[in-house]
Amino acid sequence: MLVPIFTLKLNHKINPRMVSLGKYDGVHPALTCATAAGKVFIHNPHNRGIVGGRVASGDDTSDISLLSINQQVSAVSAGQLNPNIPNDILVVGTSTNLLAYDVNNNRDLFYKETPDGSNAIVMGQLGGLELPLAVVGGNCSLQGFDYEGNDSFWTVTGDNVCSLSMIDFTCDGQQELIVGSEDYDIRVFREDEIIAEMTETEAITSLCPMLGTKFGYSLANGTVGVYDKTARYWRIKSKNQAVIIHGFDLDSDGVPELITGWSNGKVDARSDRTGEVVFKDNFPHAIAGIVQGDYRMDGQDQLICCSVEGEVRGYNAASPDLKGNLMDSNLEQDTVRELSQRKQMLILELKNYEENTKVALSSGVSGASISPGVLKSDSSAAGPGSVGKSMTSLTSLEKGTGSNSGMGVIPANTQLQTSLSVNAGGEKEQPHVELTISTSNDTIIRAVLIFAEGIFEGESHVIHPNINYVSNNLKVAIFPPKDITVDLHIKAFVGYKSSLQFHVFELTRQLPRFSMYALTEPVSPEPSSSVVFQVHDRVQRLVLWINQMFLLQEDLVCEGSLCVTFMSLRGTGPLVIKMEPSGQVTIRTDDMDLAGDIIQALAVFLNVEDLQVTADFPKEMEALRQILIRVDEFHSVRQKLTAEMADHSNLIRSMVVRAEDSRLMGDMRNMRKAYMELYDLNRDLINGYTIRSNNHQELLTCLKQVNQIIQKAGRLRVGKYKTQVVAACRSAIKSNNINSLFKIIKSGSM
């Protein structure tokens, strides 16, 4: 069994996900953690403590230095930022600023304002950029700073950034940026270009690099797993929250395991290939962070785990002769227990077969009709419906004899059929996608279990009709919250009404990406917003794409020009898609997000690498204009409040001096008067700070909306034109050129 080779009690509480390890002198690793009240402590057992500068307390004999940041810390990271020296730099993010601190020389490298906040920080060489960057993720934005504080990188993403990591995703020798955000998406950036997107079922709380193109991820609902590029290898879900994940080769097989720190204090290591637990340990409190480094300076990296109460444990990697058995448990006993459970299940299944065979023999039915052999599932049927056959060995046991239903056997040719359709709803029901499940004969469907990511709460949905209302037909209402392709994994219990046991049928249906849009007659007037672009394809190719991406009862057929209208079941209005034989495509919708989704999906289908469009969204532009007016107002209020608070602070200093002078001279009357004025002024100062804080939150909300509109404008383009429009919008905002910003969003360039 692996046991900690060292344990520390640092007597400082640690904020979750704010733990890092840096070699600030270029040689000795030091543990760095954020704690409450705007403090960051550095534990360095190899060098004396820091004295002076930002050090709030401590002396030159202590191995802990406490740095005063004077703001609530939101992110901490350490890494090499200056390529000319081997020393790591400490980067600390707050809700409004970013500090780069040279720990070895006890000085600030730069202190930059980050109005979008600093939710996550990662440091490294991004793509082909010349210098290493500290990349900061905030409100829908990504910002990169070099060691001189230059803003060398900026782009927008879909929502608030929760986590960041860097890996060589494309195997080209350059690192890409992986971004996890609150909109459930994992995006991969090659510099400022999105090259891949994966949609998950919750906010992505942590990301970490693994071997090669693999990376680990964790979600806010307790899910952890591993991706290899865009393909998910495995995932598991726990009732506890995964606080932090880290890749570390714990069993010395040359492949890092996924180390997870949980909110209940558990630490476990899972195989990157299967997700099987190979090691676990428990802390008395929740895990705050996991890092690795040669903390004992013995030439071997340790896995270092920290709890929120300041307990630190270090683990050496196991020797290769342990062969994966790293837990303090008897592997033979676990194997025997697992085999015993499987034995009990097989005995129960065999008992069911024997009982059904007795019934069949007593009824004089040939054994061929009740063969318990497993039939293959047919889940690849084309068209609006698909068919599934029995997938399990469970058979039906019926009461009574004399017929197939009486002796407990469903017909051998029983099939499960499914179809998907759009239901526009009515007075008592909301519009939805309707999944119809039926059998091919008089057998009934006793229960249905549907597993689908991101659609049902808990990812699965069970329908268990009342016994008096069961039939061979069942309808399920589905409400996809986002326009993404979803696989519906369906399991149905099929038998007769008096069955005690049922056959289990399994099949998989795919829900098209734009299934929440119903084909309708042309509307008048059409939506005022539009996107126009040119493609080098025939109209029939666009028709083929529509047939695949939308739920249609019959495939569209078009000769000449195309004009098709859909109505959104989510209430966002009509969608009109037109195409001329010349290749000009027009998409009319007032939903800018929908237009971007359609363009991105169509570009993938048509293999379009670069696409420029002309976009006209008057409602969005008016909303943007109002937001920018509010941003200016918030900025002016902020400057005014800051000036007033500075004046009050200076006045407080002078009042304290006057009051203390009066006290020393025994003038109690003037002392009392001065302290009363001081009390009133302090109250005004606190009220002013509350107003400033609320003003800042409103400003953040507006800046987030601005970034989201820029991101939407970028998604209307593909390839280099997408990068161009984001960069141009950024320049227009920095120069406060609002008219230019609107023109850029419309035309895609200055």
C-alpha cells in the first residue's frame, strides 16, 4: 500500500482550487496557497522566509511567508513567465486585478486591471506566440500577459470561464488552450481560434493534461472523466463534488493516472484507460488542491495533496513491482466477492429459464419458439423510425397456459419500434419533441428507461405506466434545452399484461441537432435580422443537410431556389433558410445564437474552412448600444466613488490625529466630538463602498453581455474571419469607437 512519505500541518486554511507549486529561486519548490482575508501563504522548507515588501507577518526563521494581497483572491498560479531566467513567477488574480509577483526578489513585476475578473489562471507557451503567457479566464473572456505585463492575447468565449489547461491537442509541437466554462462547454483554442468544442452536462470545474492528447475533466455535478481529443474515454459520477483533478503517474507504468480530490476528503487515482480506482486515501476535511513536485529534493516528484484545513500529504510513486495494486485491500477477496455476486445473478437467471422451460413443455410448445438466445439489436434503421430486438436473456413468466401469452413467452419476431416527431403543443402542453415507442404485436410496454446527456435531470428518465393503462404504444415528451445532437439510449420492458417478468429491448436513436424547430408555412413578415454568405455548393447539398439536422416527417426535395421556414418551439420566432442556384445563402432569424449554430454546423457539413458573412441584427445592435451606454455610466460612477473614498480616507487620517491629540491633552469634549465625526464619516465610507461594490457587479454583468455579443459575432464567421472579427471588435472597444464596432459586427472587418 502507498502511504504518505511526509505530512504537514500548516495551520492556515486553504481556499479550494487555489493551490500551486513554484520554484521561485529556480531550484527549490515552494507550496503556495490562497487563504481567507486576501492573503497568500508560501511554504518553503528549504529557504528562509521573506521579510518586508508584501509579507504581512513572519520572520526570517519561519518557513511560511504570508503575502498581503488586500483583495479577495480568486485564482493562484505559479510558472515560468520570463524565458531569460529559470525562476518561477507567482500570479495572483482577484475580481478586479492581476498581480505578477517575483517571490525571490520580493517585488511586484506588474499589477494590471482585469475588469472581466480572474476565475482561473494557467501559465505556459501558447501556440506560436513568442513569450510564455499567464492566461487569465474571466467573464466570457480570455486574456494573456507576458512577464512585462503586456496584453499579448485576448479573445472571447461562450460564458464565465471556470477552468483552464494547456496540452498539445493537435500533436503539432505547440500547446493549445483548453477552456471549461459555465455554459457546459469545453472549448479548445489554437491561439485565438476555436478548433474543437465538446458539450457536457454541467459546468466544467477543473481540467488537467494527461498523456499525449488526453486530458481529464470534472463537472459541478460530481462527474470526472477523460477525453482523448474530442472522444470521451470514460467517465464516472459521484454524489460528492470533485474539487480538483491532476494527472500523475502513481503506479510507475509510464502513464499518468487521473488523481481526484473530493469534497468529502477522499483522494483517489483512476486508470486513464478504464477509470478503475487503483489507489485511494482519505483526509478528515475536503481537498483544496493537488500538485506535484520534488518537495524533498531527493530527485523524485511527489504527489502533494492539501486539505482546506491546511493538512498536506506527500506521496511517492509506487515501485513498479506493485503492478497496480496500490490499495490497502486484499485483491483476492475483492475478486471472490465480485465473482460471488455474478454467480448469484447467473443462478437467478438460470432459475427463470428452467421455470419457463417447464411451462413451455407442459403446454406442448416446441423449444425453438422459446429459445433464450440473445438477439442482436437493430438500431441502424433509416427513416423516421427504428427497430430494436431483444437484447437480454430475461424471459416472460405468465399466469395460465394454452397460448403463447399464457405460457410466458413473447413471440420470437417481436420488435420494438420508435419514431421521433415535432409536437407543436396545445393549450395544456408545451411544444416538444415526441418520442413514440411501440411493439410490432399485442405485447405491452411495461416500463421504459431513456438515458440522454443534458436533456433529463440526472441524465435518465423512467416511464412506468399504471397497469390499467399499459399498451403496446408509449409516447415520451422530450425538451432539449440546447441545439446539440443527442443519442437517446432506450431500454424497454416488453411482455404481456399479466407478466411477472419481461424481456428487455435496447436500441439507440439520435436526436437531430435542430429538432426543436417545426417545419411551417412561410411567414409574413419575415424576421428583420439576417445573415448572408456565399458557398460553392449546389442547393441539393443544403437540402441534404436540412434533412439530416431537422426533424422532418418527409425529406425535403427542391429544384431551383430553396426557401424553407421553421418555427422555434422555444418561442424565439421563425427561422427562414434560403439559397439561390448561384450559391448565395440567406438565414433569417432574430436569434443571433441560432444563426451562429447553423453557420458552424453547415460549415462542418460542407467542409468550409473560411467563411465571411454580412450580418444584420438591428435588435442585437440596439441592445449592445444600450449596454455600452450603461458601461460608460458605471465607469463614471466608479471614478466618482473612488475619488470620494480617497478624500474620506485622507479626512479620516486627520480626524484620528485630532482625536488622539485631544485625548492626550485631556480635552475630552473635543475628543468626543472628533470621534463622533469619525464614526459618521466611517459609516459614509462603508455605504460608499457598498454602492461601489454593487456598481462593480452591474459593470461586470454589462461587460459579460458585451463579450457574449462579440462571441456571437465571431460564431457567424468561420476560420480566419472569425479571428479577425473578434480582434477588430476588441480594438474598437479599447479605442471607444462604437460606430466602428457596429460596422465590424455587420461586415466582419474594419
